[in-house]
Amino acid sequence: MADNFKKRQEILIEDYIKTACVNDKKVLLAMRLVPRHKFVPKSYQTDAYLDIALPIGKNQTISQPSLVGLMLQTLKLKGRERVLDIGTGSGYQAAILSLLAKEVYSVEIIKELADSARKKLISLGYSNVHVINADGSKGLESHAPYNAIIVAAAAPSIPNDLINQLKNKGKLIVPVGQSTDNQILKLVTKKDHSIITKDIEPVVFVPLITNKQSGKI
């Protein structure tokens, strides 16, 4: 079965991820090293290496692999960075980030998902990932500033709290849009006293949940 998963993973990378213009060798290697089937429910493991989002419970999903690759490539990580990952979900993206950056802080508002992802990442040896159960829409001030911030859920607008937690020359990549019909993946670069914003491509993500929406105080 392991060999079968490996073959499917290679087909995914060659036929879908690379054709989505993901060509960064470090990103591709990291995606080869992280077993996506271990980050999805058992009932979806046979679909783990299709280029689609999959349910992970609590009305959340694990993102489409080619989109994960594109977002990570856009950050242009060198391996020395401190990265904030918002929307841990299953922990798949955080696992890939752990191979691309020095330190990863991953925030998940849904406690059950945070606990599950933390346990999974520890069991698989991703020791430089720290999973925190918190409201990711506010970032994570306690460990700021960050070289890069990546958001795996759609915000209604670019969150100022996240921009404020970036280092100079830091990058934020975030889906922005009020509904799934108008979401755009945006790259925000903080340079001195300026903010440079670039539209990457239309996307579809689950909404970014805040404490107010989840009923937490």
C-alpha cells in the first residue's frame, strides 16, 4: 500500500502540481516528503493524491495540493525563516512548511482540529512546528514578528493585525473575498513604510473563522 501511495503522489506532483506552475525545487521536494494520506480521514485516504480539497471534519478541508504548492512557492522561503501558518486544519501545510522554514507557528481556532494536528505532527517527527489553539484572524502576537504568514482560509479583507506582525520585507499570502464567488489569492509584501499587494489568482477557500463567529469570548 505504501508503494501505491508513493506512485500516486509522484503522479500528482508531475501531472498536476508542476503543471500548475509550481517549479521551486525545494517546495516540490518537501511535498514529496510529506505523506498527504496521513493527514486525511481514513475514509478519504484513497483520494489523498488527487488534486482536490478533501473534508477533514468540523466543516473544514485540507487544501488542494497544487494550490498549497503555489502558495508556498510564492513565499520564496530560504530555510531560515519564522513562519506563521493560520488555519492548521489537519496539519498538512504545516508539515510541508516545517521542511522549508526554521520555525513554524500554526494556529487553529477549532480545538479538536488543533489537538489532532498537534498529535499527528509530533508523531511524524515535525518537531519545529508549534500548534496553538487560538483565533488566527488576530495572528499570534506572542511570537511576532514573522518573515512570512500564510493563511489557509478566506478573510473578508487583508487583516491589518497580520500585516503588523510581519518583519520588514516579510510576505503575507492570504485568500481575500466575502464569498466563494469572488475570492482572490493575494500576496502582500511589507517594505519599509509601504505595503505592496499583488493578485495571484482566483481561489475558493472556507471562510476564516473568528472567536466571535465561533461563539468564544
